[in-house]
Amino acid sequence: MTVESPVLQSEDLMAIIEAQTEIAKLGMDLGAMLDLVANRMQALTRAQGAIVEIAEGDEMVYRAAAGMASAQLGLRLKSEGSLSGLCVKSGGILECRDSETDRRVDRDACRRVGLRSMVVAPLVYNGTMIGVLKIASPEAAAFDARDVKVLELMTGLIGAAIYKASDFNELYHRATHDPLTGVSNRALFYDRLRQGLLLADRRASALGIVNLDMDGLKPINDRFGHRAGDAAIREMATRLRRVCRQTDTVARLGGDEFGVVLQDVKDRASVDHQADRISAEIDAPLQFEDQELKLGASLGIAVYPDDGTDVPGLIDKADQAMYAAKRARKAAGAG
């Protein structure tokens, strides 16, 4: 792709430097760094959405997504026949001005995301192309040379940050797992949920989601400090892993929120039973140094296909149930 070299304004350069500084501070937390990259790229350009895709085998996986693309987190596309896959192969920045007429793109995926134009830049790890950074818009021909230059400047920093990983397996783990607890992060949760729905559809089976919000974490932080709060979060993850099957996915979705994908369940009664087991497991107090910390969580469930057949609908259903449970626990003096 050939574009006229733009002259960035001083405010553009300052915004890029500020974004680069924020990203550098999150260097070892790759999942959080990729989320920040997507959000900052949307803000720095004319984009309505931004995506970080990692190349995994013959697929490109949405490991971070912002704006119009946020609902597609965890989406998997075939590298062959997509602009992202072509970008990884060519190693150069590519632009699509109109996805309806550009034969290089996966048109169905573009329509699913709602994008009409995009710019895709390669992310390089130790000389190997590992993924792309993409900015997107629902309008045709939305980007110009300035946006391309901003993207180019940002991908150089991101490549350097990713370079700190010693091999691809470590990179994948850090991009998909929460550094505090070791469980899956939000990106992997959505990835596993999407894959689980495809599998449940093929098998004509059910799938369950349990969303959890810890009760009383702020009082623990306020009274005993953040070391105690971190210990409570880690213990929450440990207990969830202990009570869940290896085929299930336990994830920290952010802050004091967790989620569980229950694969291959029989029906709603099975999900309710597992939710009861989870609740009983996490309600026991935690001994932290010489203090006893009260643990608990508000739970909400959703079941495929009873409560919905797509990711946003199921997540919304589970969230609504979780918030209702939290209100009930607070009214009862338990939250």
C-alpha cells in the first residue's frame, strides 16, 4: 500500500506518546495491554472500532476488541481469504476502502462485525508475524494517510512489548490468562463461549454460563489493604477451579467479576445444581494471615438454547440474573 507521508500535528504526537506510555506500564500483563491498545487505537484514529487479532494455526482470533467490534471478542476467522491473514503473510500495512467490493476480505465476517472499511497492520514478534492490529469503520473509505501513520507508529511499540515474551506459547498464555489468578481472562472466556456454542449446536446439547460478582471485596480492601483483596480474588479463582470440571472454563472477567462456561450440560437443572455447588464452595471464610475474611458472591446463570442462542443475549441474561441476586443478597444483609 502506498500513501502520501502525512505530517502529524503536535497534539497527535502527544496523544501517541501518552498512549505508548500507558501501554509500556502494562508490559507484563499482556491481556490488559492488548485491551488498552484496542481502546487507544480507536481514540487516536477515526475508527469506530479497533481489534487485536492473534494468528493461531490457520485462524485469526480476536483477542482484544473495542467499539463496534467489542461484541465480537473471541471471534475466530480463517486466515485464508481474510485481509488479516493476507497482512500476516505480506508483512505490510493493508487498507480496505470498501469491504463490499474488495475481494481480499472475508465479506461475511465484515458484515457480522458491521465494518465497511479498515486498515490492518502486522504485529511482529522476534521476526515472526504473530497477528495484526486493525482499525475499522462502518463507513466506506473512512481512513486517510494520517490514520495509517498513527497505526504504523503504534504497532512498532506493540511489537516491542510483545517481544518480551520468550516464546509463542508464553505469549499465548499471557494474552489469554489473568496474571493475578492464572485463570482465563475475558478474551479467552468469550473465545471458549463462542466455540462452546458451536459445539452445543452441532451436538444439540445445552451449555451454561455462570456470572459471578464478589461480595464485600471493597470492605476487605478498605480494612485490610489490597494484599488481602488480592488474596481474596486469588482464593475465589482457586475455589472455582476446584469445584468446576476440567472441560469448563473459569475466567476472571475483570476486577471482582468472574465467569464460568459450563460445557456439555444436560439442562437448566444441571446448571442450577452446579451454580449451587459453586456458591457453597466460595461462601466459606478465608484465613488471611491472622485475619478471617468473609467471602461470597452473587451468581447469575444463563442456559443455551433456552435463554438465547448468541453470545450477547446469553451474557446479558446471566448479568441480569446476577444483578438481581446481588440486590437480593444486599437486602438480606449478605452482600
